[in-house]
Amino acid sequence: MDFTVNWGQGANDIAKLAIAYTLALPVGWYREREAHSVGVRTFPVVAMASCGYLLLMSSPAFDGAARSRVLQGMVAGIGFIGGGAILKSEGNVHGTATAASIWNTGVIGAAVALDRFMLAIMLAALNLFALRVLLPWKLKLDQRKEETNRERDRDV
């Protein structure tokens, strides 16, 4: 067995893990600030772990089929974590944006592992945009829908 360490590869891996973590941190921070149950710890760890899985699979010892299985398992696992964030009560569903954001941060980590840095940056920026900027618009749409339902109930 060869127990040598490739310091150049190790430094590259550490840098990629740090980038994945850093890109997901603002999404987690925003969710935490808004008092959501999933936040500043979960999002960066999902991105970092996704990056780590794909970095492991970059070894020439793994063929395309093995890489595909790891990627499929990673996507399913992240979906499982996101599914735990979705709650249904009294006909309302909550947590879908959190679940989608968890899934997205997994892709951020994967993109970093595959040297798709601009994709990772855009995914992080658009995720934050959707959570922060589109929230007031969503709340207005929800309010209009609620008013329409109340008017319809009065007419019946």
C-alpha cells in the first residue's frame, strides 16, 4: 500500500471544500436570521459534503458507473434531508423553500468539486435572491389569494 500524501491535491481539495462552504454560508445565515429551523450549520455542511463526495469520486480508481451511483445516492440523500424540512398542517405546506435550498446547496458543492465555479456562484446568488428578494412578492400573492378566498366564501 502506498501511504504517500499528495500535498498539492490535498490543498486543492481543502480550497474547494472551503469555497463550497463559503458559498452556501449566506443562504444558511439568511435562513437562520429569519428564524427557520434549518440554517447556518446545515446549508454549508450540505454543500461541503456534496463537494467532498464528488472529490472522492474524482480518483481514477472509480469508473463512470461508480461515479454515477455516488451522485445518485448523494442527490437522494440530500432530498431526504430536504424532505425533513417540509411540514404540512391544516392544509398548508411549509418548508418547501428550505427543502429546495438544501437541494440547491448540494448542487453548489458538486459544482465546486467539478470546477464549475461560475455555476456555483450563480446558484448561490440566485438562491439568496429567491429567498430574500422574492419573499415580499410571495407574501403579497398569498395575501391576495387569501382575500379572494374570503370573498368567495362570503358569496357562498
